[in-house]
Amino acid sequence: MITSTHRTPLWVVIVVCAVAAGLLVGTVTHVTDLLHHGLQAYDWAPRWLNLTVPFARRHLST
């Protein structure tokens, strides 16, 4: 068995948790937006653009 007495520094744990929280918020936002607006929210835009810019839908429509 390999054992280690090394502990991860607290600042590293905080940074990793902050990045994970940001990724979780972004994922939830994208999924919610795709479920609400569908895959093809714009008629003029290609599919890859519709999938990558969900926030622009709200800003462009106002």
C-alpha cells in the first residue's frame, strides 16, 4: 500500500472548487437555454453558432 502524508494546499482546493462551480453553472445555463430555445434558435445562423452562443439570444432579442 502506498501512503502519503502530503496534503493539498488550501488555496489549490479553493481554486479547483471555484473552477468546478463555474463549469457547473455554465453547463446548467447551456442545457437550460437549449431546452428552452431548442437547437436552432436563429434561422439565419449555422447550427454550430446556435450551440455555442446561448447568451446572445437574450441580448440580441432585446
